[in-house]
Amino acid sequence: MHRELAGGEVLGFGGGAHVIANPGGNTMLGVFNADRQAAAGSFRRLAELDVSLVCVGHGDPLTGDASARLRAVPL
């Protein structure tokens, strides 16, 4: 079954995967974001999390110390 996920949902695998809405476009800041300001805000919120894995709808997942990798990106 395929369906669109909503922010705040907790999925029943991996100890509970939390869905986080990321408005503004891709997790990579660049020229293709629908709303650069919203994307930068979403990116900052993601970087505040203490996580080892980040899965995104577009692009490869971040593995290892995903939080540190997000924090290292200059905004």
C-alpha cells in the first residue's frame, strides 16, 4: 500500500520511525528549492536532531552520524 505520509506520524518499524515534514524542497539547499527560506528553516530543524540516519523522499539517505553531517553544511 502506498500513501503520502504526514509530519508527526510514527511508523511501526525500526523502533518507531518518526516522520518529519520538510517543507521548501530538497534537503540539499540549492537553486531547485520551491521556497529557499522554508527549506533553510527545515534544514536547521533537521540539523538540531540527534540522529544517526536520515531518510528523505529525494536523494540518498544520510547514514552514520547524520546529525553531524547536517550541522556541517554552511547555510
